Amino acid sequence: FVGHSTAPNLGNLNKPSGLNEGEEDNFQQNAEMSPSAASSQDLAALKAEKATLHQMLRSYEKDFFKQHKRQVSSFSDIRPVASQYRRYKEIKKAIASLQDK
């Protein structure tokens, strides 16, 4: 193993892991913008994602009501979409945080 390097590849230090191809491009664009331009673009993207999630969650609640003849009232009711509810809450916090700046 002489001459074999075990050093990690550090070529992608500026890119967060787990991003899809389009998200990588957005991250790179945001990294090159001024902080205020990047944060306003982030805010717009968060608001768009929030609106999409809101629409999907309201649709789930309407379908739930049609099927069960009652409103969503417990965690077991939302279990199929729990991760979307959590993401929606995270986005609301992030938007509030960006708007406070």
C-alpha cells in the first residue's frame, strides 16, 4: 500500500450532500449571489414549497373527511403524510426567520 492515498476527496466541500441535480445548480447560484439576493431567492423558493405542501395537505384532509366523515384529529390520522406536515412546519419557521432579518 505504499503510495496509496487514503485521503478523502475534498472536491465538493462547498456543496451540501444529498442534493439533486437541479438543487445543486440552485445552491451554486445562491453561493455566487449577494447575501440579500440569495436570501430573497431562498424566501421565494420556501414560499413556493410551502404553498405546494399546503395544497397537498389540505387535499389530504378533504379526502380524509370524505372517507371517515370527520376532521383529522390525531397523529394516527396524519401518519401517511406526517413527514410533509413536519416539512411544512420547518418551512414556516424558516420563512419567519428570513423575514425577521
